[in-house]
Amino acid sequence: MWEHIETLAGFGWNIRRKCISCCEPWKGKTWFNRWQAHFRTAAIQTLRRRTGAVPLEQIVCTEDYQEVVSMDRKRIRDLCVESLQDLMVGTSPKHIANGKGFYEYSFGNFPELRVYFKGAEHYTVEDVKKSQRFEDKGQRALLACHLVANIYDNDDVFRGYIRETINRHRQYKMDPALWEGFWTVWTGYMASAGCLTDEQRAAWMQLGKDFNAECQVHLKNLNLPFVQNN
Amino acid sequence: MWEHIETLAGFGWNIRRKCISCCEPWKGKTWFNRWQAHFRTAAIQTLRRRTGAVPLEQIVCTEDYQEVVSMDRKRIRDLCVESLQDLMVGTSPKHIANGKGFYEYSFGNFPELRVYFKGAEHYTVEDVKKSQRFEDKGQRALLACHLVANIYDNDDVFRGYIRETINRHRQYKMDPALWEGFWTVWTGYMASAGCLTDEQRAAWMQLGKDFNAECQVHLKNLNLPFVQNN
């Protein structure tokens, strides 16, 4: 097993080279392919554009190892926190709309998720707009995203918060795949709400990956349905 | 109205001089006396010991102004986070004991608070030790303290989290004075659990003051009993 990490000074990214045949975290092609689909393309493109530091030929893939580009945890935290500046929690009409807007976006673009909101299974976007319930829920969801962004570089606290979130949602009997899927909806909302850069999106998707990983571990420990990670 | 701020470079403290006859935040003697009782003595003593930068004669009190020593928000955050290093959340026996220990301390030293734990009104410390309920609650309380420490330098998120905490506790009909009193119990537990320095205690008490201030504002907005701040 071997690993090599180079840091691109001043940018906060690492280039990790890892043997994938024996390293647990990157075990198997499946995991890598999924990761690649969600994150790698955008991340590498942004990285190349911003720094000129990753020539195409360095991005290799052989039977022996994969080259993985990842951001420092602190850098991801800062990007996510920064991306939320115009989506702050609070008590003013703008702040309340920041949270409710997430559910308007979700109901408009992912109507199949309405099944998890008892009594609102047939709500339209207009119904959500008028709803006190989704005003409150919106503020809670927005706060949760602010919290995970702010604490992402404190791994134990991040994971503790995730376990507590799972505990609180136990009663809703959610499809365990939604803990990963959420981040597609979330970044979609952020993009629709204004400017989410490629780099910020990549940061959120990496945070979401780590979030989901702890979710599945905790669901398994609770003897609840979970998604097997490769 | 005038204000002067000097920063003690490399230490993270500010010395603020403010006119108290016209400045809202320091309005009146009552507020200042309460602040002084909770924070000033320890803070100034620590500051003098650590830096030698605050000669006694600078600490003045006239009719026109008070000299107030306060820490930078980021410095308070870092001190609180640092003080929790040996009280991490998690799933190991040590981590679980870190949380449950808070309730053992609380039931042992503040038995009058047991009334808020339905069914456990007559619990001894030994009962708490054996209790799954307080294992779970302990982890939640500990996580909450980690969260507020980590997000303290992001004021909007800090205040959003406080409002959400109040919303979740509404059902327990707590005495509103407990939102300030909690921090005496909390820092007492931390001190009993190991080493809480004077400086870390001062940081937690300042965080607790700000926490309580937002609690009382939110309780008032919810038309619930609240403590009038001076």
C-alpha cells in the first residue's frame, strides 16, 4: 500500500495518488467511478483553469493506481461557507425566503420526494410558497446546511451531527439513498438561487459524499436499511 | 458617543473603551456589574498574567466611561473548541461517558434541575450512570456545546442555531433564566472533567452570555416568558 500527497500551495487542493487494489477508502472501481461522475470532472477542470497546475497527462488511470484530486477539508469548508453568504438564516423576509425556496425548488424539480411530507404529497410550488410549515422546515434545512458547512473541518463533530440528524429522521422511514441524493437537490437549489461556482459545487459534493458515508455507517449500526458502500 | 479599541497583537484580546452613558450595548450600571461578576475579574487577571499588557491603573471606572476587556470572537471560538478536545462526541465508551458525565455532574451538583427531566425527578447520580436515556441525552448536549463553540464566530448561524434550540425546547416549559444558568453548570462540568483554564472559562462564559441574549430575544418574539435584559 502506498500513498503520495502533493499540496498545491495557496490553493488548498491535494493531489493524492493511491493504490486502489489494497487501500480501503478507494476500494474497487465502482466507488471510483461514482466519485468520478459526481466530482472529478468538475474538480479537475476547475483546478486546471484556476492554477494551471495539473497537466492533463498527470491524470492517469492504470491497473495499479488512480490519481485522485481532492480538496483540503478546510478549503472545502471555506468554499461551502462562502457559497452560503447570500443564503443566510435569519428572521427577515429575505432570510425566510432563503429557506423556503429550497422546498419550492425541491417540489418543483423533484416531485417524487413529496411522499416524505405527510399531508403535502400533492402540494404544488404555489402551495409550498403559502405554507407556514415549509417556512419553518425551510429555515431548519437551511440551518442544517450552514451547520455542516461550518463544522466540516472538525470531523468528529461533523460525524456526531450527522448521527444526530439520522436519529431525528428515523421516524420518517426514508429511502437510505436519499442521504446521498439530497446533495444533488441542494446544489441544484443553490445554483438556481444565484451563483454557485464549479469549485463551490465540487466542494459541496465532496462534503455530501462524506456526509452520506457516515449516514450509511450509522444506519447500519442502528439495524436500519442502508446503502452498501463499495 | 466614542469608542476606542486596542488589540493586543498575537493574543486575540481587545481592550474597548466605551462611553456608557450613550452606548446601547453597555447601557447602564446593571449590565456592567453583571458582566463584571461573571467575566471581568477572571479575564483581566488572566490577561495580566499572560501578557503583562494591562497595568492595573488602566482599569478605570468613572462616570464617563468604563474600560471593558473582551476577547475577539474568533479567539473565543478557538478557546472553546480547544477546551473540548478531551470531551469529544463519538460512539466509543469514552465518548459516551463524555456526554453522560455532564448529567451525572448536573444531577450531583444541581439537583433542583431534575424537575425538568420527567420520570427522573428523583434520580441519583448512580441512576444517571445506569441510564440509556441520559446516555443519549448526554451525547446530544455535548454535541450542542461542540456546535455552538465551532460556529460562534459565524454570528448569523450561531443565532439561527440558538433559535432552533429554543424551538425544540419549547415543550419543556423551562424557566427562561436557565438559558443563562446552563453555562455555570456546563463550565462546572468541564472543570470537574479535567483542565479548564481561566481563559477558557472566560471564553465559555462570554459565549454563554451571547447565547442567552439571543435566547431571550427569541423567547420574547415567541410570546413566551423571558428575562428582561438591562
